[in-house]
Amino acid sequence: MASETASVEPIASFVQRLGVLLSAGVAPSSGWGYLAEAAVGPEAARLRAIVDSVAAGTSIAEAVLAVAPSAGRNEPVWRGIAAAWQVATDAGAPLAPTLAELAASLRALAQNQEDLRTALAGPTATARMVVMLPVVGVLFGLVLGFDSLSVLFSTPPGLACLALGVGLMLAARWWSRRVVDSARPRQLTPGLSLDLMAIAVSGGAALPRAISSVSAAWTRFGLDDDGGREAIDDVLALSRRAGVPAAALLRSEAAEARRAARSAGERRAATVAVTLMLPLGICVLPAFMLLGVAPLLIAVVSSTVAGF
């Protein structure tokens, strides 16, 4: 179940490579083209679509935005890449350092996802194994010579057990999914607003223009609120009071936001590893009794009574 969230690691690797190409003097459109040619996996089609759109005259930011909806759960990541590219272009900020910072942010998110998968591996495997217990119970009855299936499907007590057991199994599946979903990252791009502002001010733009550029990109690219607006105001105020450049302070605050998001994800994963036992004990085990044990007992009693 935890694997349903596609990893952002391939996206982080691509962004890192693109930054290296640009730092070596490769033109942005050519860099995208080279990476699209070598791309494999689910992101390859999106990269080729971006290259085709850019070749047709679309800006890179708009081309990235166009493929974002096809990325599923990772759509906010692609929207963030598009916004970062647009802000860097507007501010005249160097793209290579911008992409390096963005790749570091995405790798932190990928590590958070991997931590979640690791924490849930044991409980998820246990859940899948226990879900098979009712089937094992029915097969066990058949091996012993009792027609548990006939009891389940052709007798009133068996039908009642079947209905209740199936209902409990469906409830366990729904409950388990809800529990796992509660541990997924709430925000796929923590600290993005701070990163965007750092990009804007690193280009040398006046502060009002930088704020306007970030606000416009945030709206244009449909980014989710990451709670960083207040932090931006605090950092900019500190920068003015101390008389120091704001870019480094903003990047430091963005890194702190990512660390906080990772810690929160680890706590949720640890909690879910325990909470996932509840649907097993409350739903799956009773379902096993109803679907596996009860029909066997009914068959034993019926055969015993029929023998007298």
C-alpha cells in the first residue's frame, strides 16, 4: 500500500543532471533534449512531451506545467519545478544553482517517502498475510473432510457468517488504507515558497519585484499553500535589520522546513506502524473466525447430529 506513492527520486536525479548540464554551458532547451533522449521509466514520456512543446515555441515553464497533471501524486512536484524555472527566468537568477537547490529539496522528499515505505513494510506484510487467514480456514476444513464452502453458501448460519465476514474484510481494507494514507506526506514541496523567494532575490531584483514575481508564479502554477508566507516575512525582516543578503537566510529556512516535514513524516510512520494493527485485531481476526472457524464448527456439529 505504501508503494502507491510514486517516488520523486527519478525527478530529483533528472533535475540534478539538468543543473550540471547548464553549469557546463549547455543551453536549457538542449539540456532538456539530451536528458529526454536518455530517459527511461515513467518520466520519459513527460520529458519528451516537454521537449516537443519547447520545440513548438512554448516556454519551458509552461511546457513543464502542461505535463504536471499526468504525474499523478507527483503533480505538485512538477508544478514546483515549473514555478522555480519561471521565477529564475523572471529574476535573471542563474539556473544551475537553482536546479541544484531544487534537486536537494526533492531528494529530501524522496528520503522521506523511503522512510515511510520502510516503516510500513512490516505492518503491511502482516496485513496481507492475515487477510489470507479466512481462505486458509476454509481450505483447512476441506482437508479435514468437512464441506465448509457448502456450509457458507447454502445454510442460513453460513450465509450470515459469510455476509458478516466479507463485510469485516472490506471494512479492514478500507480502514487500513485510511491509516496508511494518513502517514503520507501532507506537502510534497515543503519550503518551496522560501526557495522561490531565495531564487527571486538571488537574481538581484528589488524586493517588491521579487515578492510580486513569486506571488504571480504561485498563482499561475497552482501551487498548494506550504505555510511559508509568514516565514518569508520574518526572514526578510531579519535580513533588513541585520543588513545581510536574504537569499542564504531563505534557503536555510527552506531547509529547516524540509527537515521539519521529514521529522513529522517519521513520527506519522511510527504511529501508523502501531495503528495498523487495529483493523487486523478488530476486523480481520473476527472475519477469520466467521469465514474459517465458524463454518468448520457448523459442519462438525451438522455431521455429528446427522450421525444420530
